[in-house]
Amino acid sequence: MERVLIVPWGNPFQWDSITYEYGGCRMKSSSTLPVLINALKPEKILIFTLDTLANIQVRGKPDIEPKDFKRYSEVVEDVQSRIKWFIENELSSDFPDSAEMLKDGRIDIVVAPGVGLFKNINVEGDLLDFYNYALYVLSTKLPSNNLEVYLDLTHGINFMPTLLYRALNNLLGISAFINDCRLVVLNSEPYPQGFQRDEKESIIPITTLHIRTVEDIVLRPKPIYSRVEDNKLSAFISSLANGLPLVFTTFYPELNELKTLIDEELAEFLKNIEVNGIHISRSRGFSNDFKTLTKIYYFIRCLNLSHEMFGGLPKEEVSIDTLECLVELIFKKIRRLEIITKRDVRQIRDTIKKAIKKEGKIRDKLRAGEKLLYLDVYNFAKDRSIPKKDKIDPRDFVAHSGLISDLIYVRLREDDELLSYVDYDKVIELSIKSMWSDWV
């Protein structure tokens, strides 16, 4: 299980050195980072900072000259250089591998959009831009396999801890469909405050701040509930929440296409950031779809790594064996969906087997490899005469895992029973109606 440490940082140049303790490891430092790295030995560390740290200098540190910014990329580079300076200079004695870890990417400094009026910089924008951007970064940088994430909130300020926790909880909940995901939230005891200098000189050397575990959870699968503008993607979202395996395989998104959509919006967001000296203004925020697309993107990353089957999706036709495999992989942690989808897929297999043992035209057409409406196969196998419905109730669609006999088609290919939809528009409509009441 891969281990990742994530830390939101406010202004590190205001922090004073003190002894921190975690997991039997004790170190004196101006940050919890050295002791956590020593105790946890994470494979990757993500430090989230804000663009409001641009040009920051406290008590002459860091010795980097303030700049008159013309582009947002200069703001990001300035913040990254100051955080690197802090790690390499203020933490170097406690953290001798810091330079190497920065160089090889084990420590990654993320500069996210902030907001606020400060002496060093003035940033105008929506504070939820931080959440959307953090979600994007995590969706691209978090490992997509079994994962143990430690989130240390000790040095986070204002909206950073809440929004970063929310972003992690959402992404790990999606990964939990296919992976084992654990989230451990840490926070140190508070630094002593309100003492005179001579009092601090006697208190600090004998004080140890313990880093406490405030939450330790194994994530359960957390479906996505937000609808997006693209109806095919909305149908896919519904398939995950409602247990619609054939909808899932039919409208499975292409990873590269998702990445293109996300990167295009991110580029537009960055393009609309106006920079004039120490004044930064974000005139455009992220769309409502952006956060949902990033969640889907991370989910597809996790799926594609987990099993070769997902690399072959989407498919217009899939075998019943594939659907059974899908049910076992995706819905096994949501027992209700696993039971229902397994039952519905198995009933279709049993009906087809019964049909090909009977004498008649339907059997001959099946053996010839023709694609037939499942309702006709069902009526033939069961000696029924159920008519095709002109209108399907979304509740029936969900109740039968999207495998409505009036909508699905079956075909035999050697030993495989293949299922497919033909009327994609109707399937998309029912998928969306079964999840959200409105349909346009």
C-alpha cells in the first residue's frame, strides 16, 4: 500500500522551532514535516501553499528580492522558490535529504489560488478556486492504487484545511470502489503563545508538542452525484450510483478525452488571471463541471490500472462474462448493488441458455449470430407474449439494473453471450432521469 503525506502550509517564515513528537519519533524543528517524514517514510509528499505567499519576507527571510509581477507563472515560481528556500535552509539540519527529495520529485510544492489583501500581495477571486484546483492536482498526482494518505493540518490556515480535507475525502471515496483507501488526519498540539521572551526561552526547550491522530478512517465507496453538461458522462455517473453495468461499459469515458477537457478549462482559468505588480485578479472561476470531471478522471485512472478489462472500454457490445466481472470489481463493496446486478445479469444468461435449447426461429437466429431484442428471446424461452413498451419508467430501468428487455439486444459469438444497446438516446435519457428529475 503506497503512503502519501499531504500538508497545507500557511506562512512558514512565521514559525518558530520546537520539539515535535509522532509515532515514537521526536525532533526539534520549525515544522512538523521532518518528524512526519522520519516516522511515516512516505513515498510522496505534497505541500500545498497559496499564491498569497508571493514576495513574502519575515525578519529578513527568505533572502529573495520582491518582484513586480507581470505574469501569473512568475507568481507561482516566486512562491515555489521561497518554500524551497525554507525547506533547504530552515529545515536542512533536521532534514538532510530535503534537497534530494525536492530534486527527484518526492516532495512536490503545489501553489494553489488563494484570496486576501496583504502587504506583500493582493489577490482577488473566489476562495473555492482553491478547492477546485486542489481537486485537480490531487486527481493527477495521487497514486491510483491501494493508498494510505496522511493529512497533517498543523500548519494549514483559513479555508485550506477544510477544503483540502473535502477534496481528499471525495477522491479517496471514488478510488475506494476498486482500491483499499485509508485517510489519517493529523494535527499537532498548539504552539505556546502569549509569553514574554524570557518566559519563552525557558518554556520552549522543555516543551514537546505531540502530533495527534484526529481521524483514521478506511474509506467506503462514495458515488459521484453531480450531473455534467455532457449527457454521456452524466449517464456514466448514474451507472456507478445506481448499478447499471451495461450503461457503465457503453459510456465508459476515454481517459485522454477527459484530460483534454480538464486541461482546456484549466488553461482558460489561468489565462483569465490578471497580474499587475502585486495585484492579482481572477476574473473567471471554474465551471460547475470542472470538479466533477476531475473526480471522473481520477476514477478512470484507478480503474485502468486495476484491471485490463477497463482498458478495453468503452464497448458497444460486451459479454455477460465481462458484466459479471464488472459487478464483482465495482459493486462488491456496495452489497445492495452487487446482489441486484448479479441477479439481473445471471437471469439473462439463464434465459439465453434456455432459448438455445428450444426448437424454433429464435434459436436458429441466435445460433446464426443475429442480434435480437432480448424481449423476443425472453418471450421465446418463457413461452410468453409480453408486448414491447412504448414508454419505460425510470424506476423499472433502475430496478432491473438498466437491463430492460425492451432496450437490450443479445447476440451469440461462439461461446460468448453479447449484450448491447441500440437506442443510445433512450438509454441516456433513462439513466439521467433515474438519477436527476430534470431532463432537457
